[in-house]
Amino acid sequence: MSQTNTHRRVWRGGFTAVEMLIVVTIIGIMVASVMPRISRIVAESRIRSLQHEVAADVERAFALVQRQHKPVTVTYSTTTNVITITDRASGTVLFTDYIGRFDTMSTTDVTFSPSGGITIYPMGIATAALTITITNGNFTRTITASRAGQVTKS
């Protein structure tokens, strides 16, 4: 009697190590190609957020003048990266806001013009137009305030 070897193929679920390595490599390449774009988007988002915050600070200065009927001075310190709103007569600090670097994705450069700051008088007129430029790498946002208190973001 002859016996015939019958081999059954047994199907096993799962992946081989080579298949898994190929999938992990493809995912790694995709992530590596997307990371610079994600970093740029995060940096732009933070600068836009900072722009809105600084614009609100300038608007706050004009509002404080109207509320208190006293002139205030708005200055920016490049050493401490702080915007300060001060009562011009008494020198009392009414408000401060840190707009410097929080981490590597934050602002890299802030330009405040005029560099000595501005004074806003109770009639709502400032001594000069104010321009604040916030930069992170190639991404720049600008806040401008006219002498009459019109604050715009661009």
C-alpha cells in the first residue's frame, strides 16, 4: 500500500517582519517629509496669536486714557521683552505684558517704532503713530496704531 503525502496549506494570519519593516519605513518617510510644514504652521500660529495679544494691549492703552482722563506712556523694553503702559504723571505702571521668547518656536524679533514709545493724551491723540513688528524666521506680522488710536493688524 502506498501512502501519499498530502500537504495541507495552513493559512496563518499576521505579517512577516519584513512587511512590518517596510510599513514602518514608509510611515517614517512620510512623517519626516511633513514635519517642516507642521513646524512652520505652529510657528505662524503662535506669531498670529501674539499679534492679537499685542494689538489688544495697544487698544487697552487707548481705553485706559479715556477711562482715567490721564495721559499714559506705552513703551517696549528690548532687554526684558515687556510692553509697559505707565501713568505719565505719577509713573505708576498700569499694565505690563511679556512678548518675548517662550521657546524656540516663539518670536525671534520684535521691533517697536518709535523706539522710545508713545504718549497718549486724554483727548485720544498719541504723540506718534506706533508700529510693532513681530518676526519668527520668514514669517512677519505687524501691528500699527494711528495717532488717533486706530489699531490694525497686517
